[in-house]
Amino acid sequence: MFHAVALPCCNTLSLAAQRPQRRRAKKAAKPEKKQSRSNTSLGFGNDKKEPVWRCVERCGACCKLDKGPAFATPEEIFDDPSDIELYRSLIGPDGWCINYEKSTRKCSIYPDRPYFCRVEPGVFQSLYGIDEKKFNKEACSCCRDTIKAIYGTHSEELDNFNCSIRDSDST
């Protein structure tokens, strides 16, 4: 069983900024760059697979809900006031989720955790406007940023996450 993954504590400043704003005029989309022939897979060399996101047990970086100004606030992420209220109610006095068991580094309500604690393509789409095709890349980036912010760039947690992602590439 993995620990809860609270999306709003990921480096959502960049994710929230990417989400289409319903109240503002949408910016014109940048034209997609066409992939050059040399970058297409012909069975030679450039067959780098995109990593597949997976949660790493006993990390818990995402369960640090109040990480400061470098991360998006609940008001920047959620449109529904009840989601903001629920998120804020989960923040303990030390900034960690009240359901995160520090001794075991697991979520005590994992099966019943809120939807925003689930790293799933549909959640990334609804909260951040991230297309399912970009889910793995964005989820991996989000976790790396959060782990670095909580545990540091040379932490065992970051090494474990990177090893897990590399292992998913080779399967």
C-alpha cells in the first residue's frame, strides 16, 4: 500500500499556472513543434521511453501540505470553496497532513482519502488542465520538485523515487 498523494502540495505553482483559467480570456495556444525526422523512432538510438509515474512507499513529501510561498495556495488550485475548506482542514499545526502517520510514513485514511490526494490522469486534468498524454511526465516532475523541497536534492527519498521511475522505464 502506498501513502496518500496530496496533489496540491506538489509544486503546483507551475501546474496551477498551466491550468486554463475559466474567468480570464484564454491565451492563444503555442503551435506544436513538428518533430524532425531524426527524432522519430525507427528502431535506432532515440527510443527513450517516457517514465511512468509511480508512488514510492514511505516518502510522504506530498503530505506536507503547507510548504510556503514557492507552492500554490489552495485558492489558486481549487474552484470549489468546499475543496479549499477540506484541504485547509487537513493541515496540522506543523504543516503536515493530519492523516499522515510520521512514524510509519503512511496515510491513515488511504482508501478514503480525498480525490485531490490521488495522482491520477483525471485529477490532473480537472485541477491543472494536464492532458492524459502528459500525465506521467507532469506527475514525475511534480513529485521530484516536492521531494526536493521537503527532503533536499541529495535525499534518500529522491534517490528512491528516481530509481523507481528508472525501473519503470526498463519494464
